[in-house]
Amino acid sequence: MTKIDITQAPKFEDRHNSPQASEIDSMLKVIGADSLDTLISETVPANIRMQGEMNLPAAKSEFQFLNDLKQTASKNKLFKSYIGMGYYGTVVPGVIQRNILENPGWYTAYTPYQAEIAQGRLEALINFQTLVIDLTGMPIANASLLDESTAAAEAMTMFAGLRKKDKKKANKFFVDQNTFPQTLDVLKTRAIPVGIELEIGDINKVDLTDPNLYGVLYQYPGGDGNVKDFTAFTASAKEQNVFVVAAADLMSLTLLTPPGEMGADAVVGTTQRFGVPMGFGGPHAAYFATLEAYKRQIPGRIIGVSVDSHGNKAYRMALQTREQHIRREKATSNICTAQVLLGVMAGMYGVYHGPKGLTAIAQKIHASAKLLANALTEMGIEQLNDVFFDTIQVKTDAADELRRIAESKEVNFRYFDNGNVGISVDETTNLNDLEVILDIFSEATGKSKSGNLAALATEVAIDFPETLKRTSDFLTHPVFNQYHSEHEMLRYIKRLENKDLSLVHSMISLGSCTMKLNATAEMVPVTWPEFGNIHPFAPADQTQGYQQMFKELVTWLSEITGFADVSLQPNSGAQGEYAGLMVIRAYHQSRGDHHRDVAIIPTSAHGTNPASAVMAGMKVVLVKCDEKGNIDLNDLKDKAESHSENLAALMVTYPSTHGVFEEGIKDICDLIHQHGGQVYMDGANMNAQVGLTSPGLIGADVCHLNLHKTFCIPHGGGGPGMGPIGVGAHLAPFLPGSPVVKAGGEQAITAISGAAWGSASILTISYAYIAMMGAEGLTNATKIAILNANYIKAKLEQEFPILYTGTNGRCAHEMIVDCREFKSVGIEVEDIAKRLMDYGFHAPTVSFPVAGTVMIEPTESESQAELDRFCDAMLSIRAEIAEIANGEAEVGNNVLTNAPHTAGLALSENWDKPYGREKAVYPAPYVRQSKFWPTVGRIDSAYGDRNLMCSCIPVSDYAEEEAMA
Ligand SMILES: *Cc1c(COP(=O)(O)O)cnc(C)c1O
């Protein structure tokens, strides 16, 4: 008789952690370890091991989790929000929602460093850049930033670095008071530590002749809804060598003269209302557009056009070498992960609607606002705007009463401090909504509604003053004019998706970036309206579902990191670094230690570490690594001693970026504390810590978590991400706040992001992961991540030198494979990366943290079979290199240097390679079962950097450009 225990649900852990028990045994044999626990003991130093299990709720099945979360989600109230302030209702086209936002073919892709297998999203990003360029009237744009507020701050710091000779000492940046409050707050945060004097005031009164002034920023349309002409102002500013930045609403620019045409030096903003749900704050793609002259200073990534080895047009990330190093100590920006997936969506919204469709949407929005303004005026209610796009301000002496009535009708307005009420309409606003708004005003004021709205609605006149009326064309490129039917759009999206290799094809063993499973059940809630359609500044009583989720997630992440509290505000790992350092800064200052401003950083650190330190006003002191890759303890002692007086922090990645659990880590933390410093742990490698040790246990004071690495938020092709920070109790009071809603510690520093909980809607993913894995599942994930890495190491180490291992010869969750010796036969690490494409694999991390190497991180989600295929590919490539060495293959004309091989090349009539076509494109048996074809040949990076082009240009024009070059 079979007995069944019906309380046992299927374990999600068994889906996430790929190798099954029998596989684990066979892998351990290859590694030469008796058991998984032995392997872990040999890898993780005993003095930092966590005793017992983490205190987390019991793991839930996928089914149970989704049911329970639905209950929580239902506590979020879906009011109509007319709050505006940079966040608006939008209609997400179904074809974009299902085929991009909900499609792992798009969302599981990595940042497009390997351009030959990323042409789809690179094209989509070129569309995004073109959309921004055309609408803002600027010559160049980047491929997204984190949010509008930080984009404004990036402009402020970029121009500080670009001050003209006569302004070298000028350090004042002026911001119009009519700018959104969250942007003002982020600007404050970013200005102070780097010595920029931020002045907030009335832009009509700014003294442009002030020799100390180097830049100004204004909101367009203004925060109060008014639209003003800044042409004369901009010209006067430029005469004084003062840079002008506009934070502009992209939708309004289809109708209004864009800031670019008024002479602005940079235009920044958000593309949220281009078909990306509000999500209680994000994620959305911010944009940054500027002049050609500043292309080498522009923060973030720019997609450019280049040529491939066959002379065909191909896209790539421009100035990529610069990007990879993020300018370290010389940085004015630390942006790394941005918002690619959301940028792709916004670009596609532009493609789907085209110039006419976008104009029609903008006209409808404007007409709705106008109709509302007219109707209110007719009722005898004072409306304060003359020229406006979508936002009006109403004067009322009954704001409290109005608010009560509005909320009883499930409506949110913006309530200004002076008692005025702001109303921003959007693409979703219909006639009925306007009637409800009028009803609210009628009830609150006792004034009766007059006229027939429906009759008036058909003929609202749109006429902006001549100087504010947009006259220039935009989105004239064919891509914005041919995919307007759903079938055409669907196939366009699919065509691009099919050019890109993502986790739906094979393992992406990106060292340091932890490309693990993004489970479907984790992704499902992201597009629930209860999470998507919530304005970030909605009153707290409407967002109880979110608040409950945050509270639990904060508790869980605190438990996992061993810290007292967590801030969910930073939108990326790098932003977490900055937030953490600013919290450390505030802590030192609270103790009167204003002089503590030295950050010690190992030379092996990720480029964002020194960049964040500089942005937080710290001086970077580098500490060497020894020949084993560990921090050189003697050098550290010297540096800590000589900077003892002024030591603010040590930034340390653990396990190290070399893939090793350094044994001296506790001593390192003690040493820093002895000298009065704080320990900032870069948590990018948390996937090797969860459940086995923790930053708190090790002795760190702060740590960021890249939720898009360890905690399952997909990479989205280069974002979104989230970088919450965990802190010790002494730092918790300083966690960042928000100027609009209640958030952060009691002595909160000013805002790091525009939204109080960053990209709130994707926190559901990490929340789901922890809830479904439970303490044991999470700990097993870490163990298996280490097992998988050591398995790869064991299989490759006979043929490739492995740099750096721990005392017992084990690596942590990743390892560095040295490829420098192959230079003797003309093979660079790049050639290996490109040849992997022919085998259907994405290259591991190339040349970080050591040039000429690859860093492999398999994660726990890959099965033994997949690891074997990857190792076979690497070993087969090693054999191909041996063929060059022994003369069977030609130096400089072989399967590696000619990789990747496209279908076009393999099928061409005049095949002229010294090896066969089969060897080129079917280098291993398993490749035949599912061949992934790179769509372009090797891309010429140098060409693209010399001829930087970052908007869509027709192929015919391209040929001409090329001929001229
Ligand atoms: C990924 C990474 C970062 C940067 O994180 P983002 O989320 O991309 O900003 C910092 N340090 C290390 C070691 C990383 O791997």
C-alpha cells in the first residue's frame, strides 16, 4: 500500500536548483570531494560560517505563493491617479506587453557586450535613442538611465566636468523651483558631496552673469503645468558659458517646441508614459540627450552603428572599452546597469504608434486637459494655467474637503503645499473620468457642473503660442512608419528577438553577473495591475499590499545579510554603492567626523566602486592584491595606518572578484574598524554567501544586493535591476528618505532615487524567489552554485590555467580562466568569446577583473548536462587552438579569428576558408540540434568609435557615410 502525505507540495527548489541528487554525486566525483558539505567546508572559511539555518518562512510552492500574493496584492487600491510629477497612466500595447515585457526571449538577455548575438536589442535601443533624439531635438542620446531624477543629477555632474576655462572655479548649479520635488531632492544628494552649490529658486530671477554659476536646470512643462519659452533665456545663459539642462516630458514634445530647438545643452527625463506601467515607481527608462561635443562624457551606454567583417551594417555598444572601466577614480557617474528592457518597450511604443499615432495620443491628452480646464472655469472655479500640456492647477480654499471627496470616489490629485490642487491627465483618461473630476469639484465647492461635456469633447481647440508650437518633423525613419498593424509589429518584435541569444537558448556564464533562472512564477506578478497601475506618490493607505511586501522583504533581506535594516531605494548595484557610502558619510558626520573622507579600494574592484566613492566625495586610496589575488594585507595595514585619521571606509567585494573566499576577511574588517572606518561590502557575489555566511557575520557595516544577480530579477538586456542596501543598526537611522512620501530612517539622508522604493514592481520577483525557496532552498542554491563552479574548474583545469583558488584549491561560485598564453599563436580572449557563439554559447565575462581572461560563473540553475556542453565547447576550442600551434591551422585565418560564422557566410558560393563549412558552423554534435545563428560577422569596434552614430539611419545613407569615411 502506498501512503501519501498530502501536506507535501512540489518544491520550487527542485525547479530552481538544477542538478538532481544523482548528478551531484557524479559531479563530486569529478571534483574529487566526498560530499557537498565537504566541498563547502573546503571552500568557505570556517571562521565565517553561519551556524544553523536562516530564519525565513517555510518555502511555498509556486501555486501557493501566487495565490497568497494575489491576496496581498489586492490590498493595493487601484485609484485613478492624476498626481503627475513624472508618472502617468499609460496604455501598454498588448503586443508589447506579451512579447517583450512578459517574454523571456527579451527579458533574460544580458547586457549586449557580445554584439554579434545581440543585434535585436541593439536595434531596439537604436530606436529608443532615435525616439529621444527626435523628440528632444538633440543630436545624441544614450540607451537609458535609471530614472528622471538621477538623469538630472547626471547632467549636473557631467557639466561640472565640462566647465569652460573662464568657469573652472564656478561651482553653482541653479535649479528652477518649479522642478519636481523628487528631482530637487536627488540633486541635493548628489551636489553636496562633490562640492557643487545647489541653488533652488525662480528661474526668472537667476543672475546669469554670476561668475560662480556653471549650469541651470528647468522642468518643461513646469511642475505647475505651465509651458514657457526658454529660447531667449538659453541664449543668454550660453553667452555667459552657463550650461542649460531641461527635464522634459517626452510626450508633450510631439506638440511643443523641444528644448533642443531652444538651444539646451542637455535634455533629460523619463519615457515611462511610453507604454511602461507606473509600477509604484518603476522600473522605467530615463533618457539623456545632449550635444555631439559631449559624446565622450555622456553617462551610461550609447548604442552605435558599425560594420561587420563582411562589410555589412551592424550595431554595437559604442565606446565600450571606456564603458567597461567606468572611469574609476576620474568618474562623474557610476552608472552600469540601466533600464534596457524598459527602453526597448518605450522605443517599441514609438515604433507601434509612429509620429502620427504619438501626436494623436498627445493631442487627446492635451485636449482632455483643456476640456477639463474649460469646464472648471465655466463652473466658476479658478484654474491657474495659461499655456499647459496635460497638467492644470486649481485654486481652492477647500483642499482638505476636496481630498476627502476625491478619495471617496477613488481619485488622487496632487496637493500642493499652498493649497492648490494639481491635475495631470494622461492617455488613459476618458470622458467619464473627467465627469468624475468635475463631480468632485462640484461636491466640494457646491458649484454646479454646467454644460454638456460630451458635446464639448468633440471640438476642443488646440492652439499653442507660435513660439511653443512644434513645427519640426520627427520619427521620419521608416522603422517608425511601417509597423503599425499588430501583425507587422508582432513579427518585427519576433524578428529582433530571434537575433539575440538569451537564457532561453543556453547558459550565460557571466562571472560576477550571476545569470541564474528567472522563474516564470517569479515574473508573473510583475504585470498584475495591482502592482503595475499604482502611482509612486499614492497615499500610503492605498498601497498596503506593497507596504506588506516591502516589510517582509526587508525582514528577509536583513536576515540573509545579517543586518539590522534594509533600504529598498537604490535602483542598481552601483546606486546601492553610492547610497551606502552616503549613509556612511552621514554616520561619520553625525559623530563630528566631517574629515573622514578616504575610501580604501582594492585594485581588483569593479569600476563602479571607485566611481561611487568619488561621487560620495571620498578620496580613493588603492590597495594592492598579492599574487594569489587576495588583498595584500601588508599594503592594507600601511594604507589604513597612514590614513587612519581620515579613513571613511573600505570597499571590498566578497568573495573577491577573483572568485575566492579570502580567509583574512574578518581581520580586514577588524583592521578598518580599529582605524575608525566602516566596511562597505560590494554584494555582487552574494550568490556565494546566502545561507553559508553573511556580510553582517563577517563584520561589514553595509552591503548592497544586486537583486538582478543573486535574487532573480532578470537582466533585461542591461536593466532593470535593484540594489537595496543592508546596514548595521548604527547606520539604520541614515537610510535614504523621500521628499514626497514617508520613507527611510529617522535622520534620513536625502533621496537617492526619484521613487521611495526604487523600482518597486520588480521587488516582487526577489520576494517570490525567497518565499518559494525558503532558508534551506536558498542555502542549497549557494552550495550548488559553488559545486557547479568547481565542476567546471575540474573539467577545464587540465587544459586551461585557472587563476586564483582558495587554500584547498577550490574556487568560490566563479573562476577566472587565463587565456593569455594563446597570444603566442595569435589568439586573443576575444577570439574565444566569438568562437563560443558558433557553439551556441554566450561568452563568460571577458577581461574583468584581469585582462586577457574569462570569468565563468555557472550558477545553481544549470544542470550537469548544460555544464558538460559548455565545457565541451571550451575544450573543443582549446583543441582548435592546439591545431594552430601545431601548424594544422593557419595563424590569423582560422575558426577562432574568423568567428562567429554566419549562415550567409556558410552558404556563400565562394567559401574560401582553409577549413570546412561544417567545422565552422557545426563544431559539436549538440549544435546540430539547436543551432543559434549569429546574424552578423565579427563587428569592427574601432570603426564604430571613430564614426559614432547613434540613431537609426537608412541603410542607403549608411553606405554613403561609409564611402565618405
Ligand atoms: C555588477 C557589479 C556591480 C555593479 O552593479 P550594477 O547593478 O550593474 O550597477 C558592482 N560590483 C560588482 C562586483 C559587480 O559584479
